Amino acid sequence: MKMQHIIEQCAQQGISITLEESGIGLTGDKHMLTPELLSLIKNNKEELTAYIQSFNNGAVSYTHLTLPTSDLV
């Protein structure tokens, strides 16, 4: 699956994916995060991280999370 497709699915639900010091972070209304979408994110975590880093030149952003990153492990 293309990473852009996952990011677009998140955006349609009002969820943003960011890179955090401890991995991937999600911002937005966690009630909009379906089990299927969460599963997609979890199953593609490494690829999503690399994809986002390619746009940020490896930079990591720090934001407040509405869903703990421990839920993505």
C-alpha cells in the first residue's frame, strides 16, 4: 500500500501523522480513528516513518498527542 494513501485516509478522518521522538504520533480526534485505519498505521509504521522523513530531511517534529504512541507498538 502506498504511504500517501494511508496519510490521505487519516486526513479524511481529521487525523495527522507526525514523527515523534519515540516513533509515530497521531493528532486529531481519536474517536475518528477506526480500528482498520489504526491497523494500517501499525502495519506500515516503518514505511510511514521513512516516507515522512524523506520530506523532512530526517527531521523529527514534536507535538501534543491525542493518542499515546504506546498504542502504535
